Amino acid sequence: MEVSFNPFSAADAATVVGMMEQFYAIDGYPIDAAVSKDLFLQFIENGALGKGWLIYADGQPVGYVILTFVFSFEYAGRIAFVDELFITEAMRGKGLAKQALDFIKEATKMLSIKILYLEIEPHNETARKLYLSKGFTEHKRGLMRYKS
């Protein structure tokens, strides 16, 4: 299977948002497709926000990955967050997420990313094992949020 990672373009909006709907449905998260499309277009127009790629297998889109950027004094520069990594249900278990993580780790070097963060759902033991096998470690700090 030939796998490639193509940077997002405006033409990818419908494909990516459709996959987002599938991704969010896994854990019952709400999504407004129109808002997500607008956010997608805003994201790709402003390179300071991050980078995103469609994942193709044998020429067909089968997933996507999004990195968002943050500046950190603690880590002396730009850090990134794997905001989303999604593989379609039919293509899971074929090593695509592993390849995506290898791709992202290389991309972080080219993008001068100092550290890469991600989050997983507590019930997703498969993802936790995958990330640990790819060199990610459990973080000692807890993630908190404030929604304004």
C-alpha cells in the first residue's frame, strides 16, 4: 500500500470536515460542519496556526492529521499539539497511524518544534499503546480547561 501525506488545501475542506464528523461521532462530540469548514479555511490561510495533512493510501483519502502551534518560554520556542489524528474505520489496523506518527515526528524537525503534545480519551487503550510505542511518554501534568 502506497501512503502519502498531502498538505491541506482549500479543495480538501469537504473531505476533511466529513472525516471530522466521523471522528467526533466516535465519542459523541458535537460538530457543526459549516463552522468546521470555516475554521478549516481560516486554519489553512494562516500558517502560524499550524499544519494539516490528508493521509492517502493508494491514492484515496483515508485520514488526516492536524498540528496546532503554540509558543512556549519553558521549552524555548514553538511547540505543537497533535490536535487531531484520524484514520477511517475501514483502514484502521493497517499501520497508517504508525506511519502518520513517523511522518509527524519528521515534520516537527523541519518545523523547529521543540516538543509535541497530544491527548487521548481515557478509554482508548489502543491509541495509548500506539503513542507509547512511538516514543511518547505520559505527562506528569494534568490538562485543565476554561471555556469562555
